[in-house]
Amino acid sequence: MDTLAPIISEITTVASPTTDTTPDYTFTTDEAGTITYGGDCTSVMTAAIVGSNTITFNVLTTGAHSNCTVSIEDAVGNDSNILFIDGFTITSTTSTTSAGG
């Protein structure tokens, strides 16, 4: 019986600051499993494959996000380590147009 927990590690963090309200985050895992999200960050992606996984977070509000986490549970229920995603800030963009043109 598999008693070893998956091991996950960060590959690419979220750039900060960013204007992207659906930023990507990339991690790697040594076992396939179900992704669990914590904090502000969630995603429609719930399955992780062995190797590199890029997730796109659901729409986030502008401002600071410093409580996001990701972990994996393998097929027999072993929980991975928790990845604490480096805090990042989403800034709004405003466009200005000059009068008359």
C-alpha cells in the first residue's frame, strides 16, 4: 500500500505587481492527485499530473493576496506538503482618453 505523500514544489510564482486578475502559477509534483486550494486563490483545475502543472486562478480582486496555498492528495489519500504561494498584488488599470480625440 502507498504510504508516501506526494511532494510538490514551486516552479513559477505569480508576478507582482500584475494587472492580470487570473494569474498563472506553476508547480511540480511527483504523484498525480487532486489539487486543494487555500486562501484567496481557487481554480477550475482540480487534477494534477506527474511533473509540471500550470494552473490559472479564478478571477481575483485588485489588491494584495498573501494567503494562497496549494496542496495535492494522491489516489489513496496521502496529503502532500502545502505550498505557500508568495504574496502578490493585483493592480487596476485605468485608461485615459483625451477630449476631442
